[in-house]
Amino acid sequence: MVEFYYQCNDCNKRYQRDEVRYLCPACGQKTKPGYPLQGVLSVRFDYDSIRQRFKSDRTDWSCFYAIEDRYFPPYPVGNTPFAKVESLGKDLGFTNVWVKNDGLNPSGSLKDRASQLLVAEANRLDEKSIVTASTGNAACSLAAAAAAAGKRAIILVPHTAPQEKLVQMLIHGAQVIPIKGTYDDAFRLSLEFTQSYGGLNRNTAYHPLTIEGKKTVGLEIWAQNNFTVPDVIVVPVGDGVIISGVFKAFEDLKKAGLTDRLPRLVCVQAESSAAVHHFITTGEFRRAAPASIADSISVSVPSNIFMASRAVHESGGFSLTVNENDILAGQSLLARRTGIFAEPSAAATVAALAKIRDTKSVDADDQIVLLVTGHGLKDVRSAKLNLLIPDAVEPNMEAINAMLTAQK
Ligand SMILES: [Zn+2]
């Protein structure tokens, strides 16, 4: 670990490590109910130390972590596959498309990166319980990481979360509290919960280390890409923390003098739940309906909307939306062309790529990375919408032949 401090994204005030835990005390209290968070903190390192310590032939990632190695739980995450997907790229009119498959983290989503770091922080602070609101995946990953560390996970989740995700939380022994409301209701109640009962709150953006945890996917993409920066990274966006984390990775690398540019970040939202997209394109906040089949990115009040918007603008990227049919078509195309089964929100990146081709907003030979954030087995109900499971046939070749003929 190298020295770091927290800095408020709104007033720029600096805080020492244990001077503050969540938001900037001055700006955080300006957050109005039903509006995105004010006073979100960013970790700022001693970048000269990183420059001196980091060697690409023995990647010492600890200098990019705001916590000492000894606190990490026995819950390894990351090092997920990064591969070129020629066939998918060709189908969509591009020559250099890659996938970072973060659905292969232990709990099946990128959220493991943040949960691992927050559990490490709970170890450091000797907190016994960790509380989170979640659309599903953050809670699954917290349940798993907390189980590995012998901590108690307390989870507030919209009751509409896919059953597979609720099962995943429960199997790890988490205390699950389904809320008859939205993710935004769960978010608000989880803050009240930690204020009343204590514990460490893992809510995304509210705890600055969630952004740091998600950042590691960007560091890995850079390393797996032979320590070069791709031209474009396409990111599914709900509350805005993953795209902020990816941006932070490349911002840290640039500040440390290890790279000289940023990848263009493309924000993809579901048309039916597009508060971040609306903010990026108009500068105005408008609540969205949390109504998409892509449940992981269905958020009406995105907590980290301001940083997400900065990530897109400062990286020279852009934002777009995709509809429900496009998302399901993207899920099917990704599965058939690459062997990767992604959940709908992650498949939104494929739908986005088809749209990017039509608008010519990215060159056909640019290196494009699709960030697959969650595994498809987390939401079988959605994937089944476009599939027909065949009826069983009698156990003989005549029946099989009849079936093959009928399917022609
Ligand atoms: Zn502030």
C-alpha cells in the first residue's frame, strides 16, 4: 500500500483515512431525498510512490489498493478472462472486439471486486457485520465474501430481484430483508439501518472503497492488454459506480505516469431506466422508472451519477440506450458467438455495439472492450423469454428423427 487520502468530488476538501468513513461530512448532508449522492469521496494516492514501485514484469497491485494486504479475506476475486471475440466483432462490423468476462468471478459478477475490499475494510475496523442495499449482484457477492471472512451480511433488496439471486444470498447465510419497494427504497433504508444498529455500510458510492474495488477491473484490462490502453470500453450502467471505477483505474495509471491516455468510456443504459444517460446528455437529473429486464442496471436514482457523467465526458466517450428486445437479442448473440452466457444488463453492451455501428461513433478497427459484468445463470427467467425448451420424446430414433424433421 502507498499513502493515500480521501478527496471530496464536490468541494475538493481532503480527509485523512480514518477522519471520515462515507461521504464528505460537509457535502453529504446536502443530499436531498430522491436525488443522487453529494460529497462522494475519491481515494487519491501518492502517485510518485506508485511510479517508483510499480513494475510491469511483477505487477504489484498493492500500490493501487487503499488497504493493507493482511486484511484481505480468503476470497480471491478477479483475474477473469480477457479475450478477442472475432466472430462477434465481425457480425457487428468491427475488427477488434474484446470481452472482459467478469461474470466468472466467484459469485458470478464484477461486484465481487468491491465486496472483497469492503470485507477487508471491515476486518481492519473490526466490524462484525456489513450492511448493503442492492439490486441483487452486490448482495450476492457481499453474502459470499462475508461468509468467507466469518462476517455477518445484512441485505436489503427489492422483492422483485430474480429468485436465483435471492437463493445465492441465502445459501451463504446472509440475513436477507426483501423490501416491497425499489432499489432506491432499499438504499435509503440501509443507511437508516447502519445509523440505528451500526456495522459497516457497503452501499455503492456511499462507501468510497466500492469505487476502488471496481477499479481493479480496469487495471486488469490494461495489464491483460499488454499494458496498453484500449480505444473504447463499453460499460453497462445502473448506479454509475462501475463506470466510475473503470475511469478511476485509468486516471490512476495516468497520474502515476504509467499510461498517457484514457480509453473512451461508453455508458450503456436500458431505455426504460436511463437516468444517467439523461443526465450525461442534458445536464439535468430526472428520476427513471426501474423497469428494465436488465435488473442490475434498473435504478431510478443513480447514487454516483455525477462521477459517471465526468467519466464519460473526460474520457471523450458518450452515452446511449438500448431497448428490451435489443438486450435479449444481444444476450443471444453473445452466447451463440462466444460461448459466454451473460445476464441481461451485461448483454446490453452487445446491443450497444450494434447501435454504435449504425451511428458510426467508433471506428471499425478501434480496439473495443465489452465489459461483461454478470453471469447469465443469475437470471434464468429472463433468458427463457426467447427460448423454447423442447418437449421430451419417446426413447427411440424414430421419435428423434421426427423431432429433427419438425424443427427444420
Ligand atoms: Zn465536500
